[in-house]
Amino acid sequence: MNECSIDIVAVPDHPGVRWWQAVASHGFVAGVAGLRPTRSLGHDLLLPAATARTTDAAELTLYVEPQWRRRGIGSRLLAAALAQTAEPRLIAHVAADSPGEAFCLWHDFRHTRSLRHDLLTYCNVHHAWLGELVDAEHPGYRLTHWTGDLPAELRVEELLRSPSRPGDAVLTAADADGDLAAYAVAVVGAPARPRARQYGPAVLPGHRGRRLGRWVNAALIQQLRDVHPHLEEIETVTAEDDSHLLALREDLGFGLLRRTRRYEFTLRQHTRPAATRGEDAR
Ligand SMILES: CC(C)(COP(=O)(O)OP(=O)(O)OC[C@H]1O[C@@H](n2cnc3c(N)ncnc32)[C@H](O)[C@@H]1OP(=O)(O)O)[C@@H](O)C(=O)NCCC(=O)NCCS
């Protein structure tokens, strides 16, 4: 491995994502960095990047091949991304206690959230019990479902009014006389992938304390399997300090998969010049 031959090059033609590669001799790609806009829906619900309105932050993806690490390549890729980004904040999600976390701390990223990923496996779901949860009365509320592909501009109320069609998302909601009260969304990965990603449930202010979150979530688990029978499991992400939601997940049968941490970098803040760490890899 000739460390002197590393070049950081921008990779064009990735719609919505900016990519850089660390290219070694013979064109070997030793590492990559990517930036994509992050999205938010309001309602305090984490949603996939392809949906909902854009925020002022970009999500950073950074990866260096294990045999090329600790030579400043990650820092050089980060410097390239920082030089090009228009957003004032970068967000990175890293495994807890990992090299990625050490890297973020060294570059003065700020820890903003600890996240827990949980998994529900359909073979462990007691379907009669799930059916009872879904069928339980919630006076004044009714359940509705929508399926389709999530649009770029997502408004839950509008989706529920539009006709269902084939697609990779299932949305389950509870409303009171047409007033949205709670909802949860799941998105299926590439066709034939056995795992869906669930977002929520979110219960809107004014409707809390009525077990609507548990209700819509149970209904989503049931509906999702009806629409996508090949699914075997559902993954969720929850803030470690959200004890209420974590208890709900456990109650429904989700179990710990892994822990990650969210780090944030504000571009205006003082930082070590990231590129200096890469001098040995030029
Ligand atoms: C995180 C990652 C991109 C770092 O790449 P890298 O090329 O090794 O990073 P650098 O050489 O520029 O490291 C810069 C500094 O970060 C810190 N650091 C990086 N890896 C570390 C580790 N395993 N342990 C402790 N500190 C570490 C060190 O302070 C290092 O400086 P030093 O080598 O002079 O001590 C790489 O480990 C990786 O691909 N990890 C898996 C993916 C990942 O976690 N990505 C998220 C990053 S936001």
C-alpha cells in the first residue's frame, strides 16, 4: 500500500447525494464519504431520508477500508465534505464505542443523542394476542391504513385521503372524526428483503394517554404482514431516553439489536483543520 498515492476525488452523478472517494494506486477505493440532506416531518417522528421536508442539516456517511485506517484518510474525506457542504450542520450516526465514535470526538463533533435499534421477528409474534390488541375498542377513534410509495413532500392527513396503491410503505393511523390522532409508518427495503423499518408511532398532543400508540403500532404490525407477506422482521430506532416508547416497544415484543450514537458538527464552530490529519496519506 503506497500511502503517497491517495487522491480524494468527487464522484458525480448521484442524485441528491454528494460522494467523495479516497482512491489509492491502481484505482483501489480506500474510503468513501457521502452527504445527503436530512429530513423531518414534525410530530417528532424520525422518517426515511427520502421523505418529508428538508432541514438545515446534511447526513454524513464515512467509511474507510480497515487496512487503510489510522492514516488520516477519514479526516481527508471529511475535509473534502466540509469544504463543499452548504448546510450549516452535519449529522453522523455511529456505533456506540466504535472507531467512528472516536473519530467524531477527535473532530469535535458533539454527541446529541443515544439511539437504540430494536427488532421484532414475526415468528415470535403471537398473532391471536396481536389481533386482540388491534380489535380493542378505543371509543371515538377509528383505524385507517394507507399503502403506497411515500412522496417527497409528505403530509400524513393527505396521504390518508389519497387512494392506496402498490408501494413500499404502509401507514396506519387513528383519527377522531377525521382529526389525525396517532400514526405509525413502515417502509419495506428492496424487494425480497425480509426487514422493514418502522417510524413512530407518534401520538399527537391532545390525544395522548389513551394507548393510541400501542393500538396503531399493533395494527401496523398486522397490516404490514398482510400487504408484504415475505417480511420476517421490523426494525425500529428509539432515543435511549424515551422510556415511554421503549416500554411500548418491549411490550409489543421488540428486542435489542444494537446501539448507535448521533453526533453533530456545526460548521461555524472552531475545529482542528481536518485535512492536517491526512498529511501522512498524501
Ligand atoms: C471512522 C473511520 C471513517 C475513521 O477513518 P480513519 O481513516 O481511520 O480516520 P483518521 O485516520 O483520519 O483518524 C483521525 C483520528 O480519529 C481518531 N480515531 C480514528 N479511529 C480510531 C480508533 N479506532 N480508535 C481511537 N481513535 C480513533 C484518532 O484520534 C485519529 O487520529 P490518530 O490516528 O492520529 O490517533 C473508520 O474507522 C471507519 O470507516 N469506521 C467504520 C465506519 C464509521 O464508523 N463511520 C462513521 C464515521 S462518522
